[in-house]
Amino acid sequence: MPVYNARKHVREAIESILGQTYTEFEFLIIDDGSTDATPEIVCSYTDPRIRFIRNEENRGVSAVLNQGIGLASSGLIARMDADDISYPERLEKQVAFFREHPEIALLSTWARVVAADKTPLRTEKWKSQYYYYNLNFACWIYHPTVMYRRSAVTASGKYSTRYAEDHNLWWQMARNYKIHNLPEVLLDYRLADESLSRVTRKAEYEAAQHAQVLRNIRYYTGEGFRLSHHEVRCLMLDCEPVLKEGIMAIARCFRKLDHITGYILAMENVNRDEAAIREAAYFKKEWMLSFFAGRLSGPELIFLLISLGCWKKAALLLSAKFSQPGSVAAHRNGKIREAAETPPETAKAIPRIPHNPPEILPVPAGEARPRWSVMIPVFNCIGYLEETLQSVLLQDPGPDIMQIEVIDDHSTDGDVAALVTRLGQGRVGYHRQPYNRGSLRNFETCLNRAKGEWIHLLHGDDLVKPGFYGEIGNLFARYPQAGAAFTNHIFINEAGGELSYYRSLAGSAGLLPDWLARIASRQYVQPPAMVVKRRVYEHLGSFFAVHFGEDWEMWVRIAAHYPVAYSPRHLAKYRYHRNNITSRSFLSGQSIRDIHTVIRIVRQYLPRDQQRHLQKAARRNYAAYFANTSHRIFTEFRNPKAAFTQAWRAWIMSPNALTSASMLKLAGRYIYSMLRKLPQTDERRPYSTNPTHH
């Protein structure tokens, strides 16, 4: 375990190794010239298994790892990083696997990715059979999960590069030795500040990663195989540069990927599995096709499919385009709505963000209908889904009354189906999208699959408190004219801790007076608190136009057509975390752009004499909201550029004293933070060999 300025987390890392159920090991800890209290922390342990070595100067991660390999006295070496946590049975299970499989030279495991405070973010469950193919394009192996045979590592040249040192070593080993992944989570991989800032020379790292992938490919194809810089990036799933070059460049990149796959299939290797290689290549191409399909025009996509020989998909796209112009279904209630049910082959022709409210089809006559449909859309939130499901199942009135179904937008962070099966025991339905369709299309699928009279769209990272469904049921019973009903909500953090209780909109339960004017001026409702009657969605259509603020637009649309009931009880919990759509939209600046769009859309739902006044109020309220979030971006996400962009756009949205003061305060905080850094001349940073950058 190399350590460098790791005082924050090194104690947890050490104790996770000393607490292993397998006890016959030496624990090599090599300090690479730390300038903080790391050496003192390590020296405070008296366990005789620890061998502590201190380097006088910082030599770099590759040199330290090779130093450790040279000092190790065992034939098996387990890697560990100073900010991660090994589970107690990790070493025992890996050693047992090596004893049972002497042909294996490298063994990794699944990992749970956690935040600095150990809040679960996602679980990485890579499939072992795809390692051989995918290691040519990216590093799929989490370094601190690895155990390897010393002899195989030495014969493969050890760690021989300054950057991407682990990727290079795994690829070298895979040429001559069998590698495997143990399908069990045995390590918490921490996304701490130190690991995120490990590579201070980003350009050098990206150049090294690019060179590594190009070297991998040319091992199979020969040096004469030509690949442009953008083509290599596309094969690494950074497809934007090739997209900008045009349709011919995209088609050329796909053809070159086919050639590379053919070369890989043709070469003998101990890890070669023809079926697995073809399957991994298929998934890679499908991901790339999904990326381009969401960004190309219809004719461009058809041309691409024809050039790739995908005649059936192209024919289906043409059929959809000309038999149903614009991919629309019907003219209903004066609005054009997009088709809700589309064959999977043609679905990629439909934009991820609908331009008009997609149609929600009625439940077929004669089909059994429960009272409730709890539809849970998920995408890469498996770390929270168990808590979400349990909050619903605790209030389950039975399948005749409540439909419960998880709609998975092709998650990649774990086995969602297995989790649903384990928790639901046959009670919870599960539907997986054939590819990632985006949040709005996933919501549309939820609504069309819902059979109940009342639909609760509960996101996979939110939850409800006991009594929620009873309270909503009472509201609909007392106010049958209501098209929707909601309770008050609580904001919670990643770990489930309560941040704040939202203020009450009324002293008692009932229909909200003047609700359209109130909701048109600001967002009062979070999605887990709202339940909408299915007939309302059938009348008004699904979510559309934007990723951020789509719920606010829907609540205003409903308020323009139906009364809405409300309970002041805090029975829903809305979770803030770094991976949800809200946080990602803040960092990208998409949130404020989307709200501009929603404000323009909402205007048409309002009485003509109130449009100007309420639009101005909405701009003022949201400008204040974004001005405040700019400070959160600055402190929590440590992104000054995104923070200033947010603050500036808030001022443009509504130039007033509050937004002006917010910009000045943000500038002052930035200047202060820069002044505090002036005395610091040591540019070194704590390093970690975590594979985040791959």
C-alpha cells in the first residue's frame, strides 16, 4: 500500500487490512515522502505484520509499486490504496480462489464506489468474460481490488509507465496470463478529494491514456493500421470529436472498430473467448449507436445505418418516418403528441427529449386495474433503490390494490433485476429498457405501463414515509374533483440525513386556492410528494421539452386544467446527491437554460392578464434560487467556473439587488480562497491508483 499525504483516510485503510479474516500476510506500507502526519499515523500501529518503509523523496506511484513488488516475500500480492476500505473477507476469498485456480494470474473484484464520507454512490460489477476485449479500449479493473501473482507481474514488466500504469500492466498480463474478476463486492472505493486531484497534469495523463489504447490496438492490427486522434477517442467512448467531423467520419470509425474486433478474434490468447468477444463488441457498438442516434438527424441516422449494413433498422426507421410523419401519433385535444409505443428497432429515431407531450394511451378495456400504480424509474442509483423499495413495501396493501414496478433505463451500476427479485420476492415488477432512453422517455414508459387509477412516479433515489399512501387516498376520497394530490416533503442528503422540512403551503389539508398562480411563479412540489390520476396524464400527455424543470412544467400544466389537493404533513423525502439530474444540471449550466425554456412554455397555460406578472415573478424567484446554488457549486463541488457561470446567468435572468450581491459575494469568496493558497508552493498532491480517470 503506497501512501502519500493520506492522513485523512489512511487509518481506515490500515484497519480494514488488519481486520481481515485471513491473517497470514505481511503488510507493506511504503510512504513516498509525505509531508503531513501520515508517517506518524502508520507508526502508531504495533501489529508485527506491518513493514513500514519511508522514501526520503517523492518517487511517484509506479516507482513505489515496483519497490513494493521487489520487497514482497510472498508469491501473491494484494494491492491496496490509502483511501479505500477492504471488506473483512476480501483476502480470504481471493487467496482461496487462487488456490482453486492455479492458472489465474490476476484476480480483481467488484467494488462499491463511495463519496469521501462513505455515502454509497454506485456499485461497479464488471463481467469477467468481457475483460479481454474491453481492456484494449479502457481500464475496467479497479486497481485496489486486485491480487496478482508476483511472478506474472515481474514477467510482464511490472509498472512501466508514469500515467495509466495499471491499465498498461493489466493489458500486458492479459497477453500471456489468465485474468479473472470475482463477482462479489469486496472493497469500498472512495472518491475523495485526494484521488480526484491525483493527476495534476491532465493533458499528460490523457496523452498517455491515448497512447496506451493506440498501442493496444496496433498490437493486433500492426503498426500500419491508421487511426486518427478523434477515432481513438471515439473507441474510448468519447464520441463528441468524431460527431463534429460528420457522418462519414462516424461511419469510418464504426468500420474500423469492426476491423479491430476481427483482428482480436483472429489472434490466439489464453483469455480468448469468441462468443464473449463478439458480445462485448456488440454492446460497444450499441452504446456508440445510441450516442449518435440522439444527436443525428433522421436522414443522417438512416444513412449511417445503411452504410453499416443495418438494413433492417434503416428500413424500420424509413417506415416510421414516412408512414407516421414526424413520429407523431394523432391530433388530440388540439395538440400533436408523439407516439408512446414504438418498436425497439425504431425507438432510436425518436429524440431523447420530446418536443411535444408524448401521448399516454388508455388502459385497454376489460383489463384488471388496481387503485394504485407506484412506478419507480431508475438509472444508476442502485445504492439508494433498496431504501426506496422498502419505503413502498412497508405500506403495500396488496397486488389487487397496488401495482409496484421498477422501470430501469438500462443501468450499468449493478444488477437491478437481482435487487428487485431479492426485495420484491415476486411482488415487484421489473422492466429494463433495451438501451438508455433518457429520463423523459423512461417516465413516459412508466406512465404507459401503469395500470392503476392513481400514479405515483417515485424516483429510485427518493422515498416516502409511512402513511403517505393513506394520506393521498384520503385526499382523493374527500376531493374527487382533484386531478392530483401531494403532501409536504423533506430534503435529505446522500446518506438519508434530513436537511430541511419544506414550509407548509396551507394550515390544513384541502384543495389549494389560486394554485395555478402560485405554482406558475415558483416550484413548490418535489416529485416523490406528488400523485396524479392516470386520466390526467391521458388528457395532458407526458413530460417533455427539458431535463431540468420538467416536473415544474407538468405541475403547472395540471393546475391549468384541474384542482389540486394538498396535505401539510411531511410524508415524502427528496434526496440531494451529486449524481442526480439536479446536481449534474447545476454543474453543466443546463438547469438555468432549461428553466428559461420552461418559463416560456408555462406562459401559455396562464390567463392572458396574468402572464406578464407571473412570468416576471418566476424569473425573479428562479434567479434567486440559482444565485444561491452558485455558492453551493463553489463550496460543495469546488467548481469556481461553474459557480460564476451560474451566478452570471442568474443575474441575466433577473438583474436585481439579490443577484448582484450574490455575484459580488462569490467574487469575494474566490479572491479570498486564492489569497489563502498563495504561500503554498508544493505542487504535489496525495496520489491514489484509483481508476477514476479511465
